[in-house]
Amino acid sequence: MSPGNIREQDLWEQVTRMLGNGRIVLGQHWSYNVHNDPKRLAFVLSRYKFAAKMACKGRRVLELGCSEGLGAPILSEFADRYTGIDLDSEAVAAAVANWQDDRCTFVVGDFLGRQLGTFDSIVSLDVIEHIDPAREPLFFDTIRQNLDTDGICVIGTPNLTSAPYASAASQQGHVNLFDAGRLRRVMEQVFHNVFLFGMNDEVVHTGFSPMAHYLLAVGCYRRKDPL
């Protein structure tokens, strides 16, 4: 081995020592996705980045449907507190094991109709499309119960117009899809101000909504009583 190679190896070993011995173990859901559709990880993390920038700095954050807590380190990076809740006990166990931070709390349970406290921000990504339409009003009532009057809510969901191009698994699990118009109307029943965005891959935009693969709605200043 040449002296140059030895020097490079020494430098690299110094870098790896700085990384420490921390490890994360993905749960069933994200292990499947990384093996079968790894680009989806980039898309989902981009959605969390958007939500964090919009709603989380210096705030008490509640995530409805946190799954394995993949978004927790992004949502909580500049937040005061983060609470994530999900009914999948194995996913929450993975979140607890991977994201050990005094500011983060994970709860197992069905969040519908449950009051967990008063929060400045609520984030729920890739959740509402899995909720039976008959229970959709309870979903938004849960947001009202947990969000402060001047709070911010970010809801993300696949666009109805993208459904024909979704995988068979997605089509089976997505029982309550929205287009941009319906998402705006439902959010306006809860919030005085609603801002709608589209997302294609990692790119957020305000372009022609039927061409967006994914929808993001930001609601501000919840109404005292629903419309």
C-alpha cells in the first residue's frame, strides 16, 4: 500500500470514529419500503421537511399517525416538544428504540376522538386516506380537540387523480382519497385560513393541482365551531 493510501485510510478512520456506534433498526413497514421502493423514503422525508418548516419551529407538535417515527427527528429538530401517536404497537416500539430524545414522546393507541393535550401544531401525513369516510369527521374533530386556537395543522395525502397509477397495495389501503378541491373544502370547515400545495417526488409547488401526485394542506387559526 502506498504512503498516500495509508494517509487516506487514516483520515477515513478518524471520520468513522466520529460517527460513534449508534444504530437504528427499521420496522416492518419501512424495511419493506427500503427493499422494494427506496425512492419513497426520499419523498416521505421531503414531506416531513415541508411540514417542519411550515409548522414546527419552537412549537409543541403532535403527529397523528407517526408509524415508526421516521419523521420525528425532522419535526422535533427545532420544536419544543414532539408527541407521536399510532395504533401500530410494533411501529411505535421501533420509534421508541430509534429516536431516544427527552423532547420526544411516543404513544400507542387509536388517536381518533382522543385528547392528548393542547398543541401548537399538528402534522398528519399519509394517514387520512386510510381512515374510513364514515370516521372522517372524527379525524377533524380530533384535530380541533388537540390544537390551540392559533395553531397550525399540516395534512398530507395522495391526490385522487394519481390513484390510477398507484400500486395494488396502495389502492387497497387508500379508502378515503381526496382531490385538491375536496381537501380545501374540508380544511376550510376547520380553519379560517387554508393554503394548498402540490408535491411531485421531492418538489413542492402551487401549480396545476390535478397534476400533483401528492397534496399538502396547511390550516391556520382553527374555527371555534366547525362550519
